[in-house]
Amino acid sequence: MSSLGRAALEALDLVAGADPKLAGIVLLSLRVSLTAVALSCVVGLPLGASIAVSRFAGRRGVVVVLNALMGLPTVVVGLAVYLLLSRAGPLGALGLLFTPAAMVIAQTILITPIVAALSRQVVEDAWEEYREQLRSLGEKRFGAAITLLWDLRFSLVTIVLAGFGRAAAEVGAVIIVGGNIDGVTRVMTTAIALETSKGDLPLALGLGMILLTIVLLLNAAAYVVKETAQRRYG
Amino acid sequence: MTSAMRAPRSLLPLRLEDVVFAVGGRRVIDAVSLTLEAGSRTVIVGPNGAGKSVLLRLCHGLLQPTSGTIAWNAPELPGAPRRQAMVFQRPVLLRRSALANIAYALAVARAPASQRKTRAREALHKVGLDALAAHPARVLSGGEQQRVALARAWALNPEVLFLDEPTANLDPGATHEIERVVGAMHAAGTKIVMVTHNLGQARRLGDEILFLHQGRLLERASVDRFFRQPASAEAAQFLEGELPW
């Protein structure tokens, strides 16, 4: 049997046996990335919607910068957060470096622009249709932004997923600020990178399979929710 | 003084003086002066591009005039609940139930939370949509959506209701239903200002006609007089073109 086949079989064993080490890594990954997504939504959705319904000087520049920030290199964000949180850094006193909190911070910075930029686009398109009606009812700008976010909730699911996908899949930022410490800050992507370089292909492969499955399941669930809801609510 | 505070002064009359609305140098509304009084149903007619919808939006405050003044008898205070409503050609409803759409408008108008559902239900009842209260608003038929939009406007008890070709996309049955509701709102004391392309509708629903042509208010007359004997050549021509009989 080829080494790949053997590795795949062993990986299946690990997954099926719910290997505690593996489970710990998976759970930490989910905890970090889901927290980062939640924080990004709290900041990014209202930010994107507010920009969508506002007109101010320099708005175009803001939109361009926001769109550009979607492509932030993960290692650069990792480095920046590292500098902020390192002992000598401005936030060094918090002692957050090499903790899951640092990883959450880095991923939040990474995906907030994605959530904000994409929701800005979606809300702005809808704003064209809703503007006169909402203004006629006497809705203020911020109120309109919130109303639109809720009205577009099914479309925003896809955006939130894009953010989660980016967070769960990135390795550059979490490895720098987390340090890939066994049992503390090791997540799926950093573990895959490490195990591959060590030659422990079964664990790497097993993690890879789980990562793919999680992303696939989430997307499938979101798709079903979106389709059903759109058929129901129009 | 105290009585004025208890019963706020009426919004109407609305006075437009020398109102101009220009887009890229072209005067879409050209020096329109008019006073809209409470009570009567005012119908705005005119050929395409005459500026009818723009005039309605200027009155409702959705557009600001390039020059001239638009003044209500008692201006709405910024931030205070609106005392006028508008129904658009294509109703814009939110992705929630018909009832929730109306409750939302009441929330924006700062109606007490405890009253919203009841008032929304009453409004739906008045437009004959009780059965569809829990239905998602956006999947209703075009006519039903427009009735929800009217119910939403009615729930707010506006002093003035602006309508911009509310039946342009509807079949005769739905049109009839909308006209019934507009008539009922008027009977309940709301001033009606409506743009329509349907001259039969203008006759059925209107008390007076404003005839707009190339951004100018060329004629203002009672419905009877306007259709019997238009004063301007443009209006006569317009009626001839629009009425095939």
C-alpha cells in the first residue's frame, strides 16, 4: 500500500476513534475562529452597513481601502499583532502573546475587513431599493443600516461564512501570535503545517479531512438555510 | 398656548413658491408655485417626463429643491415622527410578515410598543388582509403588497398621503381595491395627493387636477372642468392623446 493510502487509513482511525489530542486541536480551532467571526460581525456588519447608507467626503477612499484590506497578508497581521502584544510592545503588559486570545485578536483583524467590505456591498445594493421608503417612514441613517442588515440576513450568512472560511483556513497569523504550543495554541492549520514537516502524515491528513469536512458542512447548512428562508420570505 | 400643545397645528396647507428642481442644468421642475389645502383629493397628471413624481418627492421631502421654498403650515420637527406618508409605484416591503412590516413603521414613528400589534392588525383589517397578517410580505401578490403598503401608511394616521402611480403595475381588480382603500382613507380625514397615468382613475378619485407639462404647472382645475374643458392647449392635446374615445 502506498504511503499516502496508509496515512489516509491511519487518519481515518484517528478521526473515527475521536483521538483526544485530535479533538482538542479541533475544538480549539473552532473556538478561536468562531470567536473571531463573532467579533468581526459585531464590528464589521454595522460598519459595512453604515458606510453603505452614508455619504461623506472621502467615502470612496474608505471603500477602496476597506476592499484592499480584504487581501491583508496573514503573516503581516500576525507580525503586527505580535509586535503589539510582545513584552516590549504597547499591549505587552496584558501577557496575551502565545495565548488563544492573541489568535482571536489576529483573526478578528484579518476578517473584519472581509465582513465589512462584503456587507457594505450587499447593503449598498439594497439601499438603492429601500432608501426612499425608509426615509419616507422617517428612519434615520443608523436605524436604516440596522434595518437593512436584518432584512438581508440571509444574504449576509454567506459573508459570515466567507469570514469563517478565511479564519479557519489561515495559518500565517495564528502561528506567529499563537506559537503552535502543544495543548495550548495548537490549532488545525498550525498542526497540519507542523506534522507535515515532521513527517507525521496521518495526523496531518486526519486534521485536513476534518477541516475540510467542517467547512463543507457549514457551507451546506448555510446554503440550505438561505435557500429555504429565501423561498419563504422572498 | 396649551391647547396648541395638546393638538398640534395642522401640517396643511403646504405652500410651494417658485420651486425649481434642476438636474445637470435641466429644470425637471420649473418655477412651480402652489398651495395644497387640507380636505380635497389632488391628482397630478401630465405626460411622461413632466416631473410629476419629482414634484411629489419634493413635497414629501425626499428631494430638496434647487431653489424656491416648500413650507408646511406647521413644519415637522427633525427627528419627530412623520405626519405624512407616501405609497410608491413599487411597494418596498421588508422580509418579515405583513403584520411586522406595519409594526416596524409604527416603531419608527415611536408608537408605544404595546399598541403596535393592535394598530397593525386594525390597519390590515381596513385593507381586507386580516387573513394574510402572518404571511411573509415579500411573497404576496403585487396587489396584496400594495395593500400592505397602504395599510402601513394608514396605520401611521398621516395628515397627508402621497401616492406615486400606486396602481401602475396592477390588474383592474387590484386597482379597484387600492382605489377603495384610498377613498376610505380620504373619508377618514387624510389629504390625498396622487400622481396617476390612469385618467379614469383621476376622474374616479380626484377632486382637483394639477396638470404638469415639462416641469411647469400649466393648469389647476376641478376634475369636472379639466376633463370637460381644459384651459391650456397642452392639456387639451394631452387629453386627446390619452383618451382614445
